[in-house]
Amino acid sequence: MPAYHNRLSQFLVLLGDFTLLNLAFFGAAYQRFHDLPFYDTPYYNYYVQLWLILNLLWLVLSLVFRTYQFALKPEPRQSVSRTFNVFISHLFIVLLLLVALQKGEQYSRLFFVYFYGGLFFTIIPWHFFYLRFLRSFRRRSRPLRSVLLVGEGRSFDDFIQLISRSPELGIAISRSFRTDKDGDLESLETYLPQSESEELFVALNPGHPQFSRLYRLADAHLLHFRALPDLGMAPIKSMRIDFYDQLPVLSFRPEPLQQWHNRWLKRVFDIGFSLVLLIFFLPTLFPILALGVKLSGSGPIFFSQKRSGYRGEDFTIFKFRSMSLNAEADTHQAKANDSRVTPFGRWIRAWHLDELPQLFQVLKGEMSMVGPRPHMLAHTEEYRHLVDRYMLRHLVKPGLTGLAQVQGYKGEHDLASMEARVQADVYYLENWSLLLDISIIFRTLAQWRR
């Protein structure tokens, strides 16, 4: 779309964000201090400084998480995910600053509850519904720009089909010319001086003999040149191009956790969530479970086993022991009515309480709260040769729960269910967001005893 349309959309979202943030701030201040002589107290200056910090920090984090970078086809879910990441990071950094600078006593805790509560319940819906509106508006409006299309082959036909089925892109093809049709390029040269289009889309690979000629034609007639190369494979929406100095490098798979701020955000969430659960369960539930395992039969309280972890490295996983000691623990997974499972073990497995020791491994960094469940080494060796893209699941840390588990793929292994598990794990890898992690945890709690 023309640059000013994109800038206008970005400005409107930015304006909406700061309007809601400041409404939340002043609303929280009024709610907390309306019955106090707030302006005549030394705390007034502290809150003015806080107001500046909150606004500046939101802007910086929004730029880091690219909240205001819209694709041609706005994605509301993606925008909400990015905004949620900004919100969580904003909250964490503000609290960290208050602790580090020892300013906690100067600010009301109730004020922060009002502020962040109001901000969350307004700014998340704002991003979602604005992007929905923007997509709908573009579909109903006349195209924002007309373009010329030149080329041949699959990318030429695919572009025409894309424009016809996606009016929200705001593109109309004013004329098209085929390089494999005699006389079309000459017609293009004749047409260019009278064309009102600003862009020339060329559906050719750079090695095509006409590619350089069309590039020079675009320059001569002040047209923005856009290439639509045929990569010889199905189109990949997530493909990205980077430059290593002068060398272009294509990336075909999105990996949100390759970005440092996403890894940092996930790690902070893991530490915080696992600490809360350990503080609650360690003095209460752990002693009961340990005693129950000890009374259920001879053997250690904890069961340990080598599993496949991050980047395929082996690590030792710990559980409360739910089976009697046996020689097949490392090769045969428990099945329904397995005679090796003790009565107490059957109960803790039904409630997934045997997994609680892994909270320490989340805290240590060997595991995550959410991620692909780690498989036994024997299963990894077997299925890596049978299931396509199986090893990709090891590009993220293994988790206590995962997308495959909440979709019902857990328990016994077979080829069909393993393929479905891997498909879910790869989807998680390519579409990670903190919002997705939180939704998986809630879905896990909803089906705890299943």
C-alpha cells in the first residue's frame, strides 16, 4: 500500500495505545487518591516521573516487539499476541525498576492493580478489534493502488489469484503482460509512459534473460520494482529474507523463540510460574506424595530417566515413582492397566502429580512450563526415521505440558498419534507466543484428570 496509508494505520494504533494507557493511569490515580490531598504531597512528583516512564517504556517495548508493523494483510491474532507480550514485559520491567531503585514505598500497590487491570482489559481488545476493522474496511474500499504485472509461470498465475481473493490487500492489477507471449514486452514499453501505476511486479526468477531489462525499465519510468520469483516449492507465508553483508539469505520457517526478547519473556514466565507452584506445593503436597510413594513398595521416591531434550541433548527427567522396579522402564512406556503401576502410582498418574518434581527442572532451565513433552531415547531413535520433521520438536525446550497433550495426544505411542503429536509440536515451534503458553496451561488445568 502507499506509505502514507501504512503510516496512518500505525499512527492510529499508536494514538489509541497512548490514549488508553493514559486513561488507565489517570483513572487509577483518581480511583486511588480522589479522597486524598494528592497534589499537596511529596508523592505527586513521584507519580509524574512514573507517568513519563510508563509512556516511554510502552513505546520502546512496542518498537521491540514490532507492534506497529502491519503486514499488507493485518492479522488480529498476531497483533494481540505481540501486544500481550508488550503488556507482560511492561509490567515486569516496572516492578523490577521499583525493586532495584528501592522506590516501592513511594507508590501505592493498589494504584498498580487499578492501572494494569484497566490497561489490560482495554488495550488488548483495542488491538484485536482495530485490526478486524482495518481488514473489513480494506475489503469494502476501492483498491489503494494499481500495479502492473509482468512475467510467466506459476508465480504469475498465483499473484493474479491472490489479488482476486484478497481485496484487503488493497491492490488492483491495471494491466498484465506475459514474457512468454510474442509482442507483450513491446506493448509494455509502449504502455509505460501513459501508465499511472507506481509499481511493477515481475513474476520471473533473477536468472531469466528479461529480468534485468524489466528492472531497468522500472527505473526509467520511476516504478517501484517488485520481484515474484518462483522458488520451485509451495509458497511459504513465513519466509524471511536477511542479508549477511551483501549476500541474501532466505529463512523458510518462523521461530519466534530465536528472538532474544521472546526467549527472555518465556524464561521469566517459567521462573515466575514454577516458583509460585513450588512455594505452594513444596511444603504441602510434596511430603504427602513422597510418603505415599515410599509406602507403596520398595524403591526410591523419585524415578529418573534419560530423555531427549533441547537440541536433541540427553537430560535426566525426574518424577515421583509410580511403578514397581522393573527392567523395562527405559524401553516400554506404561499402558492402560499396566501391572507395573502401583495403586498409589495409578492415582498420582491420573492427576499428573508424578510430574511435579519437574518444576525444579523448569527453574533450573532444563525444561519449560510449556513445550513438547520429552520422549524416551528409544522412542526418539525409532520415530526420527518414521515421522517427517520429528527432530524439529527439539528446537524448543521440553515442557511439563504441551499443545499436543491438550489436544489429546498423550499416553501410548503409535505411528498415527506420533505424527499428530509432531504436527502439534512443530506448530507450537512456529507460532509461539506467551499468550499461547498461557492458553495451553489453562487448557491443561481444565482437563487435569483425563
